[in-house]
Amino acid sequence: MSDYLARIQELLQEAYSTEKMAIERIAAVMTDRLAKGGIVQLFGCGHSNLIAQEPFYRAGGLVPVMPINSEPIMLHNGAVQASVNEKDTDVSKEIVKNLTFGKYDTLIVISNSGRNPAPIEVARAASTSGIYTVGILSRNYTADSHPSRHHSGLRLEEVVDDSLNNHSPVGDGILTTNSHQLYGSSSSILGIALLNAVLTQVIRLTEKQGIEPPVFKSGNDDDSQEHNEKLVQRYSDRIQF
């Protein structure tokens, strides 16, 4: 137990040290776009979809945040099939058909390897629409070791406007059995930490502009209902809470 937590702490520190400037840069662009009426959309397949869902309708979280939940690439409909689907170009094209972006939206795409068609196709579609795009991935997966599976030959970091390196090792596991099997996954914790680092920085920057940041209160607080209902109503034309 302690070795897992110690290694995760090391990777979190690595991510903080190397990604700090990128976090500040990305948050600044997002803050400007949110002030102009945009929202933050998030996309990921499989376990990356769980990261995309993490900040949605979250106590203490930024309100205008929405995951893109496409059934074919979500775990609850069959994890094995979801893994197959994120590599299927035809499935990717169907997902893109259902996307809707506002002029000032931001799209955050989470893909640990950065190589599979679905995340790349979604990012490319958003870029074509003029949307600001951000990738969260591990730079330990490279074009040489893990070339793109997308027909363009491009990896995720090559099709987004900016990206964050989650520092997760190839294979995701950070511990090793006696038979050299990796275990103890890391990408979800690291991805969620980076994502929240960006969103909390957006909240700080919004407040510095003299604007009250739209943040949900916990539903367990007695004074939260009216506060949260007003925020839900404010963004209900774009987000289905």
C-alpha cells in the first residue's frame, strides 16, 4: 500500500513541476472563453470517460462543465466492446455526428496513449469547428513506440491546441510483480489531478476578474439548494444536469 501511494506522489510532483506553465496557459484561455459564454466539454473512452465525468455536477466544482457520454465507448455497455469501438473509425464518425459545440467552448480530450481513433477524431472535429482543444495524455507513449491508429497517422497531441502530460508510465501500472507484470494503475488519478488543477485555476482567474465564479455547493449543505438551482437554470440551455 505505502509503495503505491509513494509512487503516485512522485508522479504527481513530476506532473506539477513540468505541467505548471501549461496549466496556467490553458486555464487562461478557458477563463476567457467561459466569460464569453462558452462551456467546457470533455471526452474520453473507457476509463478516460470516467475522468471526463469526474468534474460534472460536482460539489465544489465549476458549473459549466459537461462530459460527452457516447454509449459505444463507455464501460457500462461492455468494457471489451468499448475498447474495440474506440479503435473503430466507423464508430468514431458516428460519435462525431452527434457533437454540438458553441463558439467559445473548450473541448478537453482524455486519452492515455493518445493513439486511438475516437479521441483523435473528436478532437479533429472540434478543431474544424474552431473550438479550443486540449489533450490530457501520457507522453511516455510516443509516435515511435505507439504510432497512431487513426487514418491520418496523427496522434492526439498533434491535433489539439495544447496538451498536458499525465506522466503515467506505458502500461499504466506503477508497481511490478515478481513475474514482471505491471499493476497499480495510475492514469486516472494523474488525469483527474491535472484536470482539477486546470479547473481550479479557472475559478481563481475568474474571481481575480471581479466575477463570482459559478461553483456548485455540496447538496449535503442545508443552504445549497437555491444556490445550485440558480446555476443549473443559468446553463440549462447547453447542459443537461
